[in-house]
Amino acid sequence: LVALLFEDPAVVAGLICGTGLNMAVWEEVRQAPKVSPASLPRGATEMIINMELAVFDQATHSALPLTPFDDQVDRESLRPGHYRLEKLVGGHYMGELVRLILLHLAVRGVLPGALLASGLSVRGTGFTSADVQGICDSADLQVTASTMDAAMRRGRTEVQLREP
């Protein structure tokens, strides 16, 4: 947000979607009732408010469309029912989500059964978020095929027991 303000003073918000999901907005201090005036520099009339969007959607009042794969990623996480939005869009979870979908397709015979022997059935093996990015950015299926092949032979992932 601050970097963009140097280019365009009309910018009022910034969004980061990477390993997690965060948003910052430029706001008038009087619009932020939770902020103590004593904690601000004298004469401050505006401030940047950083919002952790990961907690937007909890399991108890989900308004977001969820798949069975999303539910499984949530159940097997360190904080089931929390940070649901982040688990849907955060890069930290994409590799595991792709693994579950590929496993589902391989078990049903839609993808080659050889994927099952590749370690795909073991949680935490397979794709990294970098692999997923490569697939998403790929305009031709050769890049997708080589990314899948490399990930399956590698048998590892960045998904460890680390969560927000």
C-alpha cells in the first residue's frame, strides 16, 4: 500500500495473496474507534490499518463455497475450523489441495494409476506452492506435464507442520 502511494496518491488499499491473505487500507483515524488517540503521533488524522483476512471465514458460519478437498485440508490442519479463507487461497495449502484432487482422480481412474505408486497417497508429498504456480501460469500442457512428473518423482513438499 505504502509503495503504491508513491506512484498514485489515490490508492486506498493493498492486498497480498501469497502464503496467506492480508489487506491494508488507508483510513481516517476517526473511522477507527478501537485505536487509542494516545497511541498515535500528535496531529495524526490518517493511518494504515492492516487486516488479517485469514480469519474471515470460520467453520461455524461459512459463507464460502467449499469442496470435500477443502474440508479435508481443514480437518488435517493444526487449527481445524480456523483460518478457512486462508486454507482456500493461501499458497501454503495449495500443494496439499492439489495432491488431494489428483489422488481423487487417480483412485477413480481418471488419471494414470501410476500416480498412486508415486507417493501421492501420503499426506505432505507431491506439489509445492511453486509447482502449483507453474501449473497455473502454464499456457501449454507440456509445462503442466513436466511439473507433475518432477513433483511426483521428487516425493516431497513444503507442507510441514507449520500453520498460522
